[in-house]
Amino acid sequence: MRVLLVSNTTTLSLSSPPSPKPLAPSRLGPNSIHWAKKALIGALGGALSLGLLVSSPASLAFESSSPSSIPAQPPPPSEYCKEDEGDVIAESAPEPVATNEGIVEEAWEIVNDSFLDTGRRSWLPENWQMKKEDIRTSSIKSRSKAHDMIKRMLASLGDPYTRFLSPDEFSKMARYDMSGIGINLREVPGDNGDVKVKVLGLLLDGPAHAAGVRQGDEILAVNGVDVKGKSAFEVSSLIQGPNETYVTIKVKHGNCGPIQSIDVQRQLVARTPVFYRLEPIENGTRSVGYLRLKEFNALARKDLVIAMKRLQDMGASFFILDLRDNRGGLVQAGIEIAKLFLNEGETVLVNNNTASASEIVASALHDNCKGVLVGDRTFGKGLIQSVFELQDGSGVVVTVGKYVTPNHKDINGNGIEPDYPNFPGWGDITQRLSQCSTLPRG
């Protein structure tokens, strides 16, 4: 089983001076960290969110390239080297052929380890355990019957966001790839108090896997840049680049394995979700930068930064961030985009199709007194999903977390009420932001 998507899983604190409020952490299933050892895709699901998840950032992809080796220096005889439990180094054994029963049981285990019961419909562990016994005593004659059994199993949870993905549906999730080479990264504490960035999972036959990167590898450098002290998200950003270009990553296979520099060809599927223009205001005496963000995909933050810089160079004094009909995307992309705006005074356009990650960005700016909301009440999705690949290329989307706004309001099923139904005058916006005060933490 491999991972497909992306996302960071550290507690989110969206900071803006002088006293920002952090996003309240999500509630996680009791065994979610256990499953992350096998494969985690990150956070997603039709519409996404942002808060605390299960593991570190990541990515996905597809094609190949050629590695070039650097001879490894063996450790001194006195140095004790120990592999981490669960790390896969160098060449791993071929994966077993997927059986129909095995695929259904794999889906059962993912849910058992990761699913968050949001309380709207009681989820009884003993009932779920009975379903595993049903799998073990069943003879599943075809792959389609296996998929149907998974669908019925997931439907019994009563969660509209936990669902099955056919192989074709799963493959279309490539637009959420953060690195473009098919790897998920996580931050792992080192023996000396430092932090290492390791490969949590990678897409089977993706560019990194085909080039020789393996699960458990430690990332040491990207294009000659030492990544020591950098977060998993920062390392993923260094790996990003134009489609079909090459990136050189220096990896250490496991804790004791050789060090190797590997050239990997990027294969990006995502299209830019950003549209922007400059609008004159106040009879042409000032200008505002209009930014439309269609979804939070792998290119969202990078392209938004480029657009903001260009608009500022053109004379933009304020920004309008249009999140109407944006139903979400990657959790970590939402976190990073919210940070971009926390030092500015902005206007955010929302409607009843503004959902998940969009709602988190809107509420983070609003509750930190960095923006006003204009439009209709938002959709109301406050749950986080991770996407897992099954052995036959199909997948399951599972609810793994929940978030609330910086002011501790539950978005799920409620949405966010905007400040204005229609666009106000710029003087009204300025006055409202100047009179806004953040609530105390706690």
C-alpha cells in the first residue's frame, strides 16, 4: 500500500502580531499514528481543511528518471547504527499480489486505525470488528465484488466524507502533489535533538520510486542545498519546479545505508488555481489587487505569492481574496496561504460553496482581525480527510480529524456568517478592522 497525497500534521498556529489566535487542534482517532507508518496521503476530500492532522507534508506523481550514485563512507567501527522500526531501506522486497480478500481487509484496517467518529452517528468498535470476521469467512469472487464490499463497509460508518475511490478516481488526485516527484515527507526527531526529514511514503512507479528513492530514506539536500533545520513542507517546496525538469535529491537510505544523489524528473499534473488583476478604487487614486483562488492544490501557494508580488509592484494597496466556489484542497496549502495574509488587511469574498480549507483561511483572517468577510454564509465543512491507496490502485478517503476556528467555533454543519452581504465602502472596511480586537487565547 502506498500514499498519494499531502499534508502537514503539526499543530497549527496562524500567527500575526500582536496577538493572533491559533487554530484549535483536531481530534484524531486513537490509532492514526500507527497507520501513518504504512502510508498517509495527507489531507483532502472534495473540500479540505486545516488544523492538526496525522503526519507530515507530502506529495505524489508518476514517471521515471535515472539515479547517479555517490559512494557511501562506512561508519567508524565504534559507531552503533540502528534502523528505525518500519523503515524500508535500499531495495525492498516485491509487494505481494493483491487478493480480493486482502484489498477489503486492507481497507478495513485503514478505517480501524484512522477513522474519526464525529459523533453524529455512533461508531461501535465491536460492530466494526464483526465486519472483519465477515471478510475472513467470505470468498470474494471478483475485484468488482471486493470494491462493492468496501463501499458497503464505508457506508455503514454514516460519514458522507469517508468513501471509496476507483483506480481511475484515485489517479486523478495527482493535482494535489506537492513535490511533483511522488513522495510524502515527514519530520522525525533525531538522536541529537535535531529534526530529520524522511520519506514517509511514495507513489508506486512514480518518478521518485522509479529513480531509486525508498520509504524511510532521509533527505539530506535538494539541488545542493542542505536541508538541515528545514521543515518537511520547506523541503517539498525546494523539490518543486517546472514540469519535466530534473531535481537532484541527496538521500541516505535508512539510518545505516549508503548516501546517494538521485536525479528525478518532475511530473506535475496540477494547473494554476490563481487568477489576478489590478482594480482602481477611490476614483483611481488607489488600487486593489483582486486574487481569485479556485482550489488549494499543489501550485496554490507558489502561484499566489507570484501574483501578490506582481500586484504589489503594480501599486496594489489592499487585496481582495475571492474564495467563492472554492471547495477546498490540501490542508497544508491552506495553512501556508493563511500565513501570507496575516500581516495584511484584506477583504475575503465567500459564498455557500466556500468550504473546508477555504473556510479555514477565511476564519483565520477574520478572527485575527486581518480581513472582513463579504458574501453568503459558507458551506460548513469542518472535517479533515486523508486519502490512502490500496494494493490494486484503488483508494479510500477517510475522515481523520476535525478543526474549529481560532475563536473556537465549530464550522462543521454551521458555516461562517460574513460581516457584510454586499461589498462595503473601503472606508467601512478600514474602520471595522481598526475597531476589531482578537479574543484572548484559551
